[in-house]
Amino acid sequence: MSGHVDPIDFELFKNALFATADEMAVTVCRTTYSGVLRDNMDFSTSITDAAGNVIAQGLTLPMHLGSVRTALAAVLAHYDHDMRESDVFVLNDPFEGGMHLPDIFMFKPVFAGGERVAFACCTAHQADIGGRVPGSNAADSTEIYQEGLRIPPMRLFDAGKRNETLWRLIERNVRIPVQVFGDIRAQLAACEIAEREIRAQVTRYGMEPARSMMREMLDYTERMTRTALRALPDGEYDFEDWIDDDGVDFGAPIRLFVTVRKSGDRIAFDWDGSAPQVRGAINATLSVTAATSFTAIRSILPADVPNNDGTFRAVEVTAPCGTIANVVQPGACAARGLTAFRMLDCAFGALAKMAPDQVCAASDGGNVGISVGGYRADRSPFIYVDFTCGTWGGRPFADGLEGNANLLANMAAQSAEVSELENPVEILASELVTDHCGAGRFRGGAPFYRDYRVREEEATVQIRSDRQTHRPYGLHGGRPGAPGAVVLNPDDGAKTLTSKVTMTCHRGDVVRWVLPGGGGWGDPLERDPKRVLRDVRNELVSPAAAERDYGVVVDTGRWTVDDAATDGLRARRRAARTTDALPFVTWNDPD
Amino acid sequence: MKNYRIGVDIGGTFTDIVLLDDDGNVISRKISSSVENYARAIVEGLESVFAEHGVAPREVAEIMHGTTVASNAILELAGARVGLVTSKGFRDVLELRNLRMPRLYDLTWEKPPPLVERYLRTVVDERVSAAGEVVRPLARDDAARAVRRLLDEGVEAIAVCLVNSYANPVHERVVAEVVRELAPDLPCCTSFDVLPEIKEYERTSTTVVNTYVLPIVERYLNTLRTGLDARDLRAPLLIMQSNGGLTPAAEAATKPVNIVESGPAAGVVGARAVARQSGLENVISFDMGGTTAKASLVERGEYTRTREYSVGGGIMTGSRLLTGGGYLLNVPAIDLAEVGAGGGSIVHIDTGGSMQVGPRSAGARPGPVCYGLGGTAPTVTDAGVALGHLNPSFLCAGELPINADASRRALEDTVARPLGLTLEHAAWGARQVAIANMIRAIRAVSSERGRDPRDYALFAFGGNGALFATGMAEELGMRTIVVPPAAGLFSAFGLLYAEIEHHYSRTVRRVLRDADPASIDAIYRDLEAQADAQLAADGFDTGHRACTRTAMLHYQGQIYELEVPVSTGRIDRAGLNALTESFGREHAHTYGHRAGAEEPVELVTAQVLGRGLGDRPRVPERLRLADRNAESGSRRAYFGRMHGWIDTPVVARAALGGGGEGPCIVEEYDSTCLVPPGVRATVDASGNLVLTRPDP
């Protein structure tokens, strides 16, 4: 602890700022209009110091972790010496501080006694920002100009007076201004809450002590991070994974490659070796790559490390310009979420070499996005958008979760009943799938599938998914999860589709997606037979798969394990192995 | 012959019993909660109190009961073996939940296990549309097959929740009939009867929880009733519901989902009633015990309610932003925010070198170091002892001896010396950090909802509420603090103030400006008819039944609703317009902004609350309590750097009747109240200690 900061005052001050960041988030959550914010929680709130270092982030979207500083730096580059009380700044341009166009970053400088002491920040994914496709989220755009309205760092409010030029420009360029302005109001309200609270804290402790404590908040986090990093083994750990394709150049896999270098109390993620940027809109800005890398390392640090930029002083993230991990103009990036999820799996793969007892096998690879849009008979437009994922890889200490959000985006499921009431779609099923989880001592999570039936004459259906050709990997002898799938009319001709698809559907058509299964962790022959029995009884694993993958024979009449048969079968399986060593990573089934 | 009313509140370690006669005389008793058989403990406890005070069973008019039997069944996963019948394609709604988890960056997270395992969830082939039309009829044979499969597995109860049944329960009714045919005595709950509202996960979860605890609650209430009857105690037994109203035991046994948060609600009910007697309409209740602190907001004399909460999700820390930790219930409940901070919370230093309080707790065993029961980690209570706030020799009028030296040594060794602080600075710091943690609960119910805590009085109770009340008030800028009599037993007291209440609701989901007023009117009238019928069945005549209407509204597209009162009488176009306007005002009040007039406002849920009215106040204004205060005199106590150590008088509550000023310590059998320098203290007509902080 720095000598001049009182440890009690510091704890109180820190607590107050984090509570405020959470309170900002509650306000956004409760007042938002868009499913992306309310259900996918695709927003974040934070407080920075006067220089733009995040000192407290609310419990919101991990994918925004570390992105605020980049965005605020872009604002400061223009306006650092030209800020007044009640100014509000916004931006969304990925090539000047943003992540992708739907994310509007908002900053309100907070003044106390005439001096700038902090910024209140709120980033929110808007339901639409214009461009060629409703929702501004298409995976198959090929340049940023197709993706919507680009807002460079600009004043939305000038000393409390609204910038009508910008306001009207936004209004003309988005499809659903009522929703967008509703959400912008929510962002403004969040910033006002923070302004009030930060001022109260500065008044209470005084300007200089408040500044010292803000510095200490960063130092404190940095100390905790470095302490935790020191406990991990030094070394260089790399990992390679592949995205199926970008939805434009079908069937052309895209390489992700990361090298993690850990030395003492520092760690670096180097994405050199990843593919050149692609034509489709799945390119990541460096801030996305950084946020993903931070999330990976953050997930193996102790839970009590505060979420602020102090962590990032010990973490370096680099990627060559013009790659999928660091897009340059005019690359498209609206659907960069897909790449971010896959980068998280890739980063975890490298970290699994460093901390094998902490890191899980591959998840489902992030969410499947579906949008169903068009016009009703009365020409009124509809657009239904849903992003869902929910399967974790097996862990060194437990099975992978099923029906649980991804670490990178803690999103909630939308209710099928509400979706049906509000949109011309019917949801016929949303259920776990048997025998799709990767086998392992700790198996991967079982994925689920969902069937949608179109109820309008005609609708444009777009699906964005992945891991059809590159399955979720298993670790330490665990098997990979089953691939994902997209199927048109599964009970009537069953046409299998690619992982990214845009098509016209008609009334009665049924579209199914199946999530990939989580990868397994550890030798399936080591799995406790009682757990296998339970999975069989719950129909997550079939009796045949229990024998084939786990060497466990289940008596399905009495619901018991046939111990003798199991021992024999497992012994034969082990004897048939050519080597005792378990592979670190497994991509495909044996034979 | 006297006329007694009895409140019985089961807590984690103690069961509190309070008897009140018509003249306001109070008898109270703490007994150990015998977990194996709560019902027997209550009956025996009553018997011994009756014997001691010469109470005849016939003198008892009614028994009000707050119970943890339902929540414990959930927390301990000790409910019934339940089978669930659901729609084909939706077998896993209960397990998939809302996908969201309550923690970020946590690779070790485990979901709570589903209350019905997958092999006990069966599906039937049927479909009802969102508009309520039967798209695919349910064959009776198919229902019979699904039910038989569950019966073969030996289920003890069956829950039925089909997709879109909120719009038309016809298929759920078929399944229920089949259950009655095949297993006439088996409890069976359909989702339409438990919660006729949209959202399949919320409705399924609520229905399953109801079914899961039903046999346990039913058995418990039957045992209790039989035990009471056997002692000739024939008074009606009323159960506290999560929503703050009482319900007859028989009704509680059929809808136990309503009594899950029975215990914590009672304290808020008491806070509202006692504050009202003292002329305070706006208070924040603050209930601090050994492991948790809870807060709730009372505004204009009414509770704030929530319609969605989780049981067993662990203690809420931070804000209520992240959900998914427990078992979700969508039934009306008093809105309580809870943090894991109490007297037993452990004081320690984290790896960054900062002082932390909790979330680990020393609990009742080994408890704080000063109890001498083997605890070695200093706690918030040890800090209170070291600061001289708590009696250095004993608590509970001598029943619990205290070793103050042990507290001081533990704090010195584990906190003060490593941080380079004096002992008092470290102990005071622990107190302040605990306060900062607990403030999160108060903010969650106030500033997070656009309410400024400074506009409210702080109503403090629970074993530690009075000790921390002034500190909390100071941090929040609140001026008035009320500490009721017997603050440590106050939840049992709260039961005596409650009235019979029944809540009914229905999904509407219509935009107000397009809605047909007559159809909205019909929905409210139907709900009122249900409430009225239940109150009549409870024995209230027409003059003693009252209904109030409320609406859950939002701007179309929002996910959270705000509750707004709806006027009685026929609903017409003007009424709907007025509703639109009150929603706009409430939105501005809560969130600081409202939308323009062009934005559609949607009525999501219609709600009716039926109340059974008594002829006179439930509790006399002036209570007479036996004064078991043991100590008076003075001791040195620490009040922060500004005041330092002060030789502080230790007084009885009665001594402040004519008014007094801090510093002083009011020491009582069940709690200790700290009055810092500058704070005025008086005792009002109802016996409440009223503290007023000076103007800033």
C-alpha cells in the first residue's frame, strides 16, 4: 500500500466506486429497450481517472474489458484540453477507438472544483446503427462502409447543450430511432449517476487524497495481478485453432495462433501467426483481441482481483496489423464476436499448457446468432434476433457446464414464449442432445438444439455459427465435442447447411441449429462409472456410447453399473492402446 | 379471561416466541431451533411459556407463524421426489434456466442442480399457440404414458408445465386429470394454477419449487396443527407469506411457494407498522444479524415488492445485476436486498494489502474469538468488543461470557500490526468496512431505484442492527434512526402486525393506447372475484374484504416493469390514459428520465391484492416489556479519530425517556445500541428509541 493512503479510507473509497459502476449497470439493464442489452447484457459501465485509466468496471460484459481505455484515448486525442462540465462524448468507429459500429461508447468528464477528476463511461450495443442489414450485425459484409453509421469521437452534449446535428444524423441513419434513443437515454442516466457519486466522494475525501486513492486502486490491482502471475510457471506456450470460414469465402478455414509468454510477474499474448484479415465481417480490432486475452488470463487469476486497468499493466497483447486479430481499414467487423469467442478458446488452449489444473477443454465456441426478418402482410417490418450458446468444455476438476453462458459474454436466454408472442416465429424445441458431449474423465457439456418455424409468408433467415469442421478440442486424453450443425426442415428432407448462411424461407419452414458439444478433459476410461450411469439414465449418453467411449456397461433394467463387465471392457481397451501417454489435445475421434 | 396473540418466528439458531395481550403486555422467549422437529419445539416452547406465565390455551386468539421450513427444504435439497411433465421439445427448460451465471471470470462455477433430474422429466406431444389456440391436440393416452412413467419411478408429487399454457391451460388440465385418475392422492400442481404468466422458465421453476416443497410444508403444518390441537390450542394458525401478508395454514399448504421468504418478510412488516405508529411513512428497514444484513424500503407506508427472486443463490454481494445463482421464483415478495455481513464476518487482509470484512463468517460455531469457543479469526463482533461498544464481560444479560482480551489480541496480530495501524484504528476500520459492505444492500433498494436514502428514516433491528445503525445513517446522510423495543426479537414481533393477504395476477401484454378498456376491466374484475372468494373462505364478511389493483408496466421493448397503482371502479379510456401518465412519472422518478408521449406503454401484468380487514389495530400502540437490562454504569468506548476514546455512560432505554445526547450505549438483553457524540436520543410513545443525527 502506498505510504500516504489510509488503508481504511482506501477500502471505503474503492467499495464506493465499484458500487457506483454496478449501479450504473443496473440502470442500463432496467431501462433498456433492446434484447441485445437486456438479455445478452452487451454493455458495460466504468469509471476512469482523469487520464482515462479504468479504475472500476461494473459487473457487465467481459468482452468490453480493456476496451474503454482505447476508446477514451481516442476522445482525449481530440479534446483533452477542450472539455467542460456537462460535456458528453460519443464514438463508435472501430478505426478510431471503437470495437464495432453497434457499440456506442459514451464518456462524461466529471469535474469537481473546476478540475477534471474522472470520466463516467458507458458502452452499449445498439439494436441498429444503419447499414445494409437490419441489426447492423451481418457476418457477410465486406467493408466497413456497408455496416452503418460511423461516429468518430464527437460531442453529443456541449456544456449541457445537445448537439442537434449529430442527434438528427443518428436519427436519420438508424432503422429504429425510438429504441436507439431510449438506450442512449439509459446510457446518459448511468453517466449522471456516476457523476453525482464521484463528486460526493471527492468532496468527502478532498481532491488530492481522492487522486492518490485512484492511483492506488490501479497499483493495488497491479500488485494482486503480479502476485498471482508470479505463482504460475514461466515459459512460452502456443496454440493453434481454426475458424470454419468467414461466410464469404466458404470452406476456407481461418487460422488463429497465439503465443503466450510468461516471465516472472508479466504475461504477453502474441497473436502473430493468425490469418490475414478476411473479407467477411468477423475481423477483430486490437481492442477486441486484448479484451479476449484479458478475459482468458483473468479467468485463472484469483476472484478477488478488482476489474480495472491495473491488471493490464502486467499483461501485454500484440497482433500484427492487417490480421484477423488487428483489422485495418476498410475491413468489416460487425460480427467480430464470433472471432472473439474462438480466440478465447485458443488462448485457453495455450494457458492449459501453463496451468493444466485450472483450464478447461474447448467450449461450444461461442454463440450461434440467428436473425429472422422481413415484412408482415400489412408491410410492417419485423426482426427477431437471438444469440445463444451454453456449453463448456470438461474441466480438470469437474464436467463442463451445459446450459450456461460463455465466460466472454454472460448472456441470458430469451424466453421462447415471449419470442413467439412478439415475432412471427414459433419455437418448436430447445432441448439437450444425446451423445454430443466430448467424452472424458470430466466430460464436456451436452449441447442443445433449437427449432424455429417461420409463420410469415416469407422471411430472410440469417445464421452465424461455427465449429462444423473444426470441432471443440478435448484435453489430456479427452475427446472432442460433436460438431455444430444447421439444418433446414429436419423432419422433411433435412437439408444440411453451412455454418454461416443467409437464405429466404417460407411459411412452415423449420430451421434448426445444434450447438457444438463441449470437449472432454482427461481419459474417458478414468471416468467414475457412477457418473456414466447417471448420464445414461438422464439420456445424455446412450448405453452404446457408454460402452464405446467409457468402457462402462450399464444394466438399464436395474439402473446399475455391471462392475465385472466394466472392469473387463476397460482392461481390454487399455491393453489395446499403443501408448500410455495421453495426447495433450485431441481434435478428432479415434479412427 | 385474557386474549393473547402469538408470534412464532423460526430463525437459523433460535426460535423466537412473542405473546401479546390486549393491554400491550409482552412475553417473549428464545428457544433453540431443534432442526429435526420444528413443530415439536414450537409446541413444547409454547407449553413452557404458558406454564411459566399462567396462560390458558383457550386464551389464545390466533397464532402467527414465520417459518423457514420451505426455504430449508430448497437450500438443503431435501424436498419431495418430483416428476415434471412438460411439452415435447422442452424437456430441459428447468435445467437450461436463463443461461446466465451470477459470477464473471469464474471457471469453477457450478450451476445449482435442477430440483427435478432429467430422467424424471417427461414430455407430452401437444402444442398451444401464443394466442391460446390448440395447434396440436394432446392425446389422453400420451398423457397417461407420461404420467405412468413418473409413477413407475416412484415420484412423490407431479408438476405440470406446458409451453404457452399461460394462454390456455386446457392441456395442463388434461394431464392433471390423468394424474388424479392414476394416483388420486398424489400432489399435482399445474403451472396455470401456480403462476398463470408468460415465460416458460420462470413459470416452470416456480411450479416445480411449489411442488418440491408442498409435501414437506403440508406435513409440517399438519404436525404443528395436531400438536397444537393436542394441547387444546385451537386458535387459527396463520402463516407469514413472502409478500408480507398472512395466509391460513391450509392455503399455505396448497401454495407453499408463497411462504418461502416467510421469515425475513416479518421484520419488514413490523418495521412498516411500528414506523407508521410513530408517524414515519418512509423508512428503510435494516435487519442485521450474525451472518447477513438485509434492507428493504417502505414508501408512503407501503412495502416495495418484487416479483422475481431466487432462493439458495448464496448471499447477494454487490448489486443485483447478476442473476442465475439459485432457484427462481416469480411470486410477489417484499423486496429485500441482502449482503453477507454480520457480527460473525471475519476481518482479514487480502493479497493486495487491503482490509476486508467477510464474506467468510465464523457463524455461531466457532463464532467470534471473544466467545472462547475455538474461534481464532477476528470478527466484526470482536471489533465491537475491542472498541468498547459491546460489553467486555458478557452479552445477553450474562448468559454469554466474553473474553475481551482475546478479541484485542486477535485483531492486533492479524490486522493492526500487519497494516501498521493502532488497534483502535484497525477495529474502527473493520467496523467502517463492514458498514461499507452493508450499504450496498441499502443502495440496492434505494438509490438503485432512484430513491434518495436521505429522504427516509432508518429502522434498525436484528441482533446487530442497533449497534451499526448510526454508522450506517452517517454514511448515507440519513438523519433519523428508529430502534424498536426488543430489537433482537423483532421479526417475531413483526408477525403480530401482519394481516391476511392474497395476491393474484395475470399476464396481459397489451399496449395501453391500443387496448380495449373493457377487456382490461374484465381481467381486473376476474382477479378481484378470485381474491374475494378466498377472503370469504377465510371467514371475512363483505365489510371486511378489500381489494387493491396494481399494474406492472413498461415501455414496449423494455424487460423490467415498474409497479403503478390502478384506481378502482370501471376502467375506461381515460383510466388507461391516466395509467400511462403515472407510469411515465414513476419512470422519471426511478431512473431520472422518461420517454416522449409517442412511445407505447405496455401493460404486462395485472395484479390484485385482497386484504382481510380487522376491526381494530392489530397491536396496541403502547407495549409493556419486561426490562431485563442488567447493566448500567460507564466504560471507555472509541468513536473514531475525531472523538477518540470517551468515557461513555451505559444506560437503559427507559433512562432516555426524557431525551438525552450521545455518547452513550443502550445495553439490552437482545441488542446493544450505540449512540455517538452529538446524536440526540429519545424514547417515543411506543417505546421506540429515536435517534437524531445533527444537521451537517
